[in-house]
Amino acid sequence: NAGVTQTPKFRVLKTGQSMTLLCAQDMNHEYMYWYRQDPGMGLRLIHYSVGEGTTAKGEVPDGYNVSRLKKQNFLLGLESAAPSQTSVYFCASSPISHRVDTQYFGPGTRLTVL
Amino acid sequence: AQSVSQHNHHVILSEAASLELGCNYSYGGTVNLFWYVQYPGQHLQLLLKYFSGDPLVKGIKGFEAEFIKSKFSFNLRKPSVQWSDTAEYFCAVTVSGGGADGLTFGKGTHLIIQP
């Protein structure tokens, strides 16, 4: 099993450009998450999904959109990138449970917005 | 909403020294607690977790943590650190029995082990 994979690993954007980050997991997990990691801030939840076709906002959702059209994929979109979105983005997944179980993290995408 | 506080942002130790990283959370109900580690250039890996039962939990690589409910704490310990323990350590919490609204992380502790 590859676990959680993220595409791309690195990206540089200009202000106003758009892009989509792809997260894929092969563990048949129901729950998927997108976090951003900034120096001195830890990880903060952007959006999450509890199953195919469902998404919900996390702590810092502004400027991002997500889609979960297939169970194994969770896409994070930036419609108009801003320098404040320069960050490292981590995707995670966890199996369905009556309470949140261990989350498995991907390797991250380092995004720079100029 | 819950929050997590990690007391030390940077810790420098010599090899073989003992380690204790502080973590406190704020939430009035039942929580699940985690410690994750991020080695340089790598993604987050789970060190250990507490859901219920014995408040002293043992994780990988000789790490352990103790949940003290009365102090809202979940401190990470290791009796003798190694150079390879140099990493960023994150404490995290999620609400037990709640929805899948993700983990709430502390800001992290950057640990440097000097040979």
C-alpha cells in the first residue's frame, strides 16, 4: 500500500493564479482532511470530508475549496492564490469509527505564492 | 472549541539526557490525545495516542506519555534521547465521540539533540 500520496510535491504560483492539490489514499478510509502548516503555528485544519460527496469547513477555510468525488481522492483548490497561502499542505485520512481514529498523513506539498 | 498548548517551542539537549515535553489542552469533555513527530523533510508520524484506559501510554522509539486528567496534560517523555530524535514534535487533541472535525494541534516543539 502506498498510504496517502500528494501531488505535486512543490509548486510556485503567482498571485491570482489557480491550482489544485490532489490527495489520494489506498486504505479505503472514509475520512480525509486538508491541513496547512506554517512556522510557529502548528497544523491547522482547512477542510475535511466524512465520506464521498461530502465536505465541511475546518478552522481556516477561506480562500480554499475542496471536492471528494471519489472515496479515495480529496482535492484542494485555490481559485486565486495569495501570498498568505504560502505554506506546506498536508493531507490525512482516517478509517471510519465512532470516534476519530489515528490519522495517516501524506508527505506534504510545499506551495509558494509570489 | 478545544485548544492545545505546548510550553516549549525550542529544546536543545545532549544525547542520553532525559526528555519531557509539555502539552496542555483545554476542553471540558472527553478527548483523544496524540503525539506526532515530524523528522526533517518528512511527513508526520504517530508516536503514541491515548483514547481510554491506562493513562500511561507507550509509543514507538521508547517514547511514553502520561494523561493527567486533573491537569489537562499529556506530557511526552523519553528517559534517554538520541541524536536521531532531532525533530518537530506536535501534541494534538480531538473530541471523543464527536464528528470527524480533525485534529487540533499545538504549535510544536523543535527538539535538537546534540551529539
